[in-house]
Amino acid sequence: MALYQNQELKIYNSLTGKKEKFIPILEGHIGMYVCGPTVYSNVHLGNVRTFMSFDMIFRYLKHLGYKVRYVRNITDAGHLTDDGDQGEDKIAKKARLEKIEPMEVVQEYTVDFHNILNKFNFLPPSIEPTATGHIIEQIEIIKQIIDKGYAYEKNGSVYFDVVKFNKDHEYGKLSGRKLEDMIANTRALNAQDEKENPQDFALWKKAEPQHIMRWPSPWGDGFPGWHLECTAMSTKYLGEQFDIHGGGMDLKFPHHECEIAQNEAALGKSPVNYWMHTNMLTLNGQKMSKSTGNSINPSEIFSGDSKHLSKGFAASAARFFILQANYRSILDFSDAALVASEKGFYRLMEALKVAKGLPTGTTSSFDVAAWKASCYETMNDDFNSPMLIAQLFEAVKYIHLIKDGKENISAADLKTLQETLNIFVFDVLGLEDGDAFAKADNSKLSGTVELLIKLRKEARENKDFATSDKIRDELLELGIQLKDGREGTTFTVI
């Protein structure tokens, strides 16, 4: 019997604004689609947080015994610089500035995306389709929407008729917006605008002569609209209706709203049963922004090469920090928070090692079965990773009490405790053992301090006692104490 048959999973559904019991369309199977990156630059930390949340969700669903088809796309065309229907293709613009082919841009940043996610120990999705690999499917969906009367062609471009669609359906039901309010708050169309209404959005855009990325279509050479790509790829691999669609909350409108409209217009069905959205990531209490310098790249977390960080961090320590917040909560990223979280991460890893050598007795003073059930209850409550981590630290406290002889545990309960910790720490949260990271950190620390000791020795030999004392005193402030002896200078971390 699969685990999911004994668990009641609840998911917060953005479409209804409440937690709902999860019932898959096909028992034992789950179709999940998550909007992937537009590969024109290095993946940013906010994206990593979103994908990490869904990696954890994917892991837990698999652990429960579901057969999960997880589709996460690569947007490699059609995403314009204004995130709508105006501006230049983001990838084509990067290619023009770098004087390289657009697919070189796509390759470079797709590789970067995969490298970063691998460092954070992500599982690969079941399918990772690209927008450019599904042009035919997108054209066919446009034809269906035109045939149903919800789209029109103008000068080689095709637009979705939002006003007409809203007469038969509800445009704005995901984001909670009313079309009447949107119309009232939108500027009037200018003479050059091809749209019949400002809210209409492009399904296909005519490619101007200078536009590099272009494909033939019944309406002339052009390229697909950003919203259409996800509709084509999700329905191709998951069917006309599927279980879960995820992404960052910034995609709720207009991207996901338009996806719903396109599906309902073409197929007459609402595509997704459970919409899930992750919240924002801030840095030092402020919105991340490259223009103001308040930003950090994922690779800088590992190297520590950022004005916002005091040092580098192991990827698993950073992953642990991110998962300490609920995926629907705003997460504030800061050096102090990372340092504190790192200590907790290594404490958790140390407890797992201690648990392997614990003495056992005939009875237990800790209800391991109830604790195990509580771990599942927290994850079944909309994948509540921070509460799961709190439960894991209840076990950590108990492990140390047993080690100190203040509590006891039976052999059977110890086995259950160890197995459950391994499941949730490694399989579900996706953390990796910190031993290798600690050794690497110690090696780097030793090399750095030895270099400073050598520089201090040279300063003393040159009678530059001010520099010598400065090195000693500043290392002490950082918690590293130098000791001068007959055999030379040694150091200890205090």
C-alpha cells in the first residue's frame, strides 16, 4: 500500500484562496507543471527559491508513493523586455549586445541554470521542454482559439480577445481582478496599437525585419506570445487538465491568468485543479534590485564574494535556510540569518551522526510513533517545511538527552527515529551531509590563517610590530586565537 493512501494532503489553492484536500485526477498519479526560467541571464536567487520549493514538493509527493510527472520548461523565445507584448525579445537583445547567436545565449544560461540547481541538490524534472521546440503546438492552439472566436489577426499578429472571452468566461478569476476595473484603469489605445482593447494580449507577434528569432506561420513570419508557450507545453505533456501548476507569485497576473484563458478558449476546460505560488525573496529587508546594488547571485553564496556576505556558505546550509520559511511567506535573505541557519544545519547533521551510536534500552521515554506522525502532519499541511524542521529539532534534543544518559530509547524506536530523520532530512528536504562541507571549510580556513601567520612572521622580522599586532588582534576578533611557541605559531578557533 502506497503511503499516500494513509495520508490526507492539503494544498493552498491560489484559485480559491484556501487550503483544500488534494485529490489527483488519476489516483496514484500527479501531473505538475512549473514555469521555468527565461534563459537570457544568470538565474537569480528568487527563481532558485521558487524552484527549490517545488523540488521539495516533488520530493515529498514521490516519497508518498505518487507517480509524478514534473514538467518545468525553458523559455528560450517570445519573452519580451516589458513582460508583455512590447519591447525586444530578451534573448535576442542579449545576443545583439554580445554579438552572438541567440541559441548561444540560451545554451550559456541554460547550463548555468542547471549547474546552480545541481549544487543545491535539485532533482531533475521528468520533462524539461523548450518553447522553441514546440512552435507547431503553439500554432495549432492559436488556430483553435481563432476558430472558437476568441482571437483576431491584425497585420500578421494574432491577439486574444479578452473582452469577448469575458462574456462567456471569467477573466481575472485567479488574480481576483475584474475586467471592468482593468479597463477603467488602462490608458486609451493609441493610433499605432493593433489591439482592439488594451487588455488583449498577443498569441503570435509579427516579426519585424530586424527580429532574429522568427518562424513561419499561417499569419506570416513571427514568434509566439510568452503566455501561449506554457499552455502548449503543459497540455502536451500533462493533458488538457492536470493537477498542479506552480510558479512565483509575480506570474499570477498576467501570465497564469492568460494561461487559464487560453485553455478555456481553446479546449473549453479550466486546465489546472491546484494553482500554487511562491512568495518573494528580499535582501536585508529591501526588494532585490540590480540597479540599486541590493542583489546577490546564487554563486556568490558559495564563494562569499559579495558585499552582503561575510563568507561563503555550503549549498546545503543555504538550502536549509531557504526551507526554514514557508513557501508562501516572504523570505528575507541576510548574512546574519544565513550564519544562524548554518549553525542549525550543522547541529542537525551532528545529531544524525550521534544517533548512530546511541545506547538502547527496553523502553522509550519519547513517543517516537507520535513524533513521526507529526512530521507527516506538518508536510501534509501545505508542505509546511518550517514546522517540519521544528519537529526534526525536537528529535535532535531527544538524541542529545539520550547521549547524556538523561533519556532512554528502545532499539526498535531508535531504528524508526533514524529512518524517519533520514527520510525527511535527505529525501524530502533534499539536504546533503555536512561532513564534506565542514572539511572543505576547515581546509580553506587553515590555508588562509597559515598565510596570515606567515605574513605576521615577516612583519615581525622586519620590526613592523604594528602590522604584526593588527593581524593577531583582528584574527582574535574573528574568533581565531594565535599562540606563539618554540615550534612556531599555531592557532585555535575559539
